[in-house]
Amino acid sequence: DETLLKAVARAHHWVEDLKHQRFRDLAEIARHEELPKTYVHALIPLAFLAPSIVTAILKGTQPPDLTLQRLLSRTNLALDWPTQRRQLGFEL
């Protein structure tokens, strides 16, 4: 899923930008990228997906229903990785 892959990559890139102080905040990233702030805010949590989930997305082996739309609609995605995997349909 190219859209999902691009979104995860963007989120990781933006977090690195923030860590290295290339941008002050998400609003500045949104202005620079010419994107709505709400979109940038929605994508940032993708940088905190479990490494095994990111690997599956890179390989294209994630569950078929794991789409960007589904991830963005998850308002209660857990921060702990085992719970994330269960929430998103991965076998443990």
C-alpha cells in the first residue's frame, strides 16, 4: 500500500525534523509542507508504530484491511506495541 508506506515514512521524517530542531512544531511542518495542520497531527502517531508493524508495511505483509484510512480513524491506538499489534489485526 503505497499511500500507507508514504504516510509512515513522512511521520518518521517529521519526528526526526522535530528531534533535530529543523522545525519548532507541527504547525511549522504543516506550513513548510503546505498541508493542513490536522493532517500532520493525524500522521505523526504513525512514527510510533511497533517496529514489526512498520516492517510488515514495508514488506507489504500487513493485514489487508490495514490502510491509512483505518489507521487515521483509530483514535485509541495503544502506545504499547503488543496491544497495537492486536488492535491492528496482527497475530502475536
